[in-house]
Amino acid sequence: MLAIAQEVVSGYDPMPRLRACRFPPLPFEGATFDGVYAAQVLHHLEDSGAVSGRLGYPRTLEYVREVASVLKPGGLIALNTCTRDQLKAYWHLTQ
């Protein structure tokens, strides 16, 4: 997937830096990025009721907090998931 993304942005100026990595932790210093785009990630996070307080709920809140920690003040997180139903399942992130 990363190779395809690199091909898509190959003509951009300035050229964005793309990197795939595992969570947690993200391998970046705090306040590093203006924005983070996470494509098709949320539904792959393992369940952890201890993090969300809901039995069997994915670790989305922990993930968003980790991503937020590497954003510069005012940075943007863009999330993409498969379906509207999946996105609705994560409504608590906006609360």
C-alpha cells in the first residue's frame, strides 16, 4: 500500500514524506507533524475494554491520543475507514 501511495504523490512539490509504522508507540518525536492521515486503521486495532471502558471495544481512543501526541499545535488527524457504519461506531472520538 505504501508503494502505491508513494507512486501517487511522486510528482508533488513539495514531496510529502510517507511512512508505514506500528502502534504503539509511534516512532516519532512529539509535535512533529502538521497532519496525519490514517487509512483503514481503526477496524484493525485489537479489542481492549480496559482502554475504552467498554468490553470488546477497539483501542481507537488510545490510537487517536497517540497520533495527537505527534501533531504540532493545531495539527489535523484525517481518518478513513471502510463504511459509514464503522465510522459511526467511533462517534465517541468527537465527544
